[in-house]
Amino acid sequence: MSQRLDAQIANIGTRFRIFPQPRFLKKDDGTPLFPEPEEVTISVPPGEMRPGPADGRMFVVDAVDKLPYGQMTQPPYRGASPPPVRPDGEGHFAHLDPDSREFAAATMYATVRRVLDIWEDYFEHRIDWHFESDFSRLEMIPLIEWDNAQSGYGFLEFGYGRTPSGTIDHARPYCENFDVLAHELGHSIIFSEVGVPSSPQDEGVDYGGMHESSGDLTAIVALLHFETFVRYLLESTKGNLLTVNGLDRVGELSDSRQIRVAFNAKRMSDVGTEPHERSLPLTGAIFDTMVEVFQQGLVQHGLITADLRDRSTQLPGSAADLKKIQADFTAAYQGHEKEFEKALLDARDYIGRLLAVTWGSLSPNFLTYHDVLRALVRADREVTGGANQPIIRDCFAWREIGPAASSRLLRPHTLQDCGLRTARPVDDATRTIWRKP
Ligand SMILES: [Zn+2]
């Protein structure tokens, strides 16, 4: 979401609290990485909120003793539930005790609503539900007795993580996991904006990888809307966000699944056809594009030198290079924390808009990663006039994403192939002149 709209919403919307990352992620000293939930404001004004929480697009129902939906069951849930969660006297939901069941219900609603707000802004239009022919609103069920979670046609229902011994871990409710909820909403956005392959002959290998990658990119771009998360990321890296072998630099954050996905170093030759694995080079290429645009912004604002940018974008030759790069970033970051933060948010908003334009233009049929790359290059022309196309091309080339070796696109066409010249020209190129039949 643009920083301007975010500031506007903060004045008119409804306030909630969300943990940017799960409470079970710990610092090296054993204390939680994000001990307090961060206050966020969603776009719906207090006057339009309903108890639940609920609004015109979605609602939470805290189902009691519910079994997961299966083949024969679907929304709406008609069983027992406690009274819906109500706002404070001014219509906000930020007052709830983080250890209460009400908080879990409210934070699930707020997470999905906030991520939808963010992406509707990047798309510059309302994102309609892909299940709208059957249901007008998304049903969200926060805490069912299940060591799993699922998003389905018209619903999201979430249980808990698992303990090492395989039992339900009530300390890890999925409904409070921002990354998981945002990822699932990302799938909904792709269903709505890209659609699904229509031919049974279409194996959809890259389509499957694109779906998983989009879920993760939906989440990471949304995660970069938390002030606490952005500050933590910059503090631990000093703005040195190059992803190749970057996990060691993000320190305690490297236990975050979303960070591990973003900072991956996989190329196409490292992965197979399983969608989650296959998603990694695509996610990496797009996250790298964001990082390169961020660094370009730092150079443009005189915050780092072009030389440091160039050194940190190439594969470093030695540990000494890496140390020097980090030392240079640390020196540049000190005293310029706010400017670094602004540059990162600008890069975030660029990549958010770029992805929305890209996803809005993709056909789901026989989709390849090369199609995604071409759509990104075209989208950049729309968003920046083509300024970042070289960055996109470089990031995708490093990940080995390009036309398939067998693609007809790579086949040259000689004049003979085109019938513009006979196979054995007896004289010069004048034979290519078209003659009236
Ligand atoms: Zn997924």
C-alpha cells in the first residue's frame, strides 16, 4: 500500500493489533523476537464494522467443536459459537488481551483485511472473491481442534501447529501467524486475478510454482508494512539485503519462514517440479529485483556509493569481500536509518505495484516462468517507463529463468524458412523480392 494511503487510513480506519511474526520466534537470549503485537489500521471505518469482527467482505465465526470442512461439507458454519467479538466504546478492536480467544478472532480478521487492503491498493481496484458465485463473504474460523489449517472455496479455517511429539500445540495457533494467513490470501488473489488453467492437457508445472511464489510474495510485501519488522530487518542487516547467502546476515530473523523463502539462493537447475520447491527461484528473482531497486534508490539519494552497490550485487569472491561489504553498509546506515527505511518502503511499493500489473496481465493457460518474466518487463514499462527492466532481466538471468531450451522463440528463422529465398540461391538477395503471384 502506498505510504500516503496508509497514512490516510490511519486517521479514518479501525484499529487492531497483529503480531508481525509468531510469538514462538525467539531471540538468541530466549526472549520473543516480537513480544508485542503492532497496532494496524484497516480501511473499514469503525461505523461500518460489525461484531465478529465482520464487514461487507468477510466475517469471523469462532466455531466450537467444529470438524474441518471436507468433501461433503462447506460454509456457512451453522453450529455453536460464543458471542461475536465486540469493539471498544470508540469502535476499535485494539483493546483485546493478546492471550484471549477474542484476540485470536480479531487478529485473524485484521490480518486478512489488512493484506486485502494492501493489495487492492496495488491493483488499484477491488479484488473480487473467486467464490463469489456461491458466497458473498469470506468465512474465517480461527481456532478449530486440528493440527492443520486450510483455505478452501469460501472459507479459511485454522487450527494449531504440532508439538515435536505430534500432538496439537495450542501455543501455536495458525490464525495468529501473519505469514500463513497472508500466503493463503495470496492464493485467493491469484485465483481471482490470474484464474486457473482451462485445458486438461495443461500440466501447469510453472503455474503451480507461480501460485506458491505469489502466496509468498503477497506475504513478504505485506510483512514489509509492519514498522517493527522493517526496522528489525534493517537494524540486523544495516541495509545489506542481497539475498545470495544472505540468511546469516538476517540473524535472529532467519528462523522466520518468510525470510528463509525470500533470502533463498535457488536457481532453476536446483529445483524440480514440486510447486513449493519450484516457487523458490521465481520468488528469489522477484525479491532480488526489489533489493536491487532499493539499492539503486540508496545510490540515487547518495546514501551508498555506486561502487558498493556494484560490489554487493555481484557474487562475492571471498569472505573478506563479504566482510568489507557489510562494514561499508554498516557505516552508510549509521545516522541515516530513516532514509534507508524510506528507500526500502519505496522499493516495496514499486514491487507491489509491479506484481499487481503483472498478475493482472497473465493468462493461466500453459503458463511458463518466461511468461511471468515478460509480463514483469512489460509491467515495468507501465510503472516506471521501463527504468528497471535491466534489473529484472539480470535477476531472472541469474536464477536461470528464460525461454525453455526447446521454445520456438529461440529458433532462428532464415530467409529460406520464411520462404523469402529459395534453398539454393543462384544469385544474390534480389530473389527475396516479393513477386505478385
Ligand atoms: Zn501455498
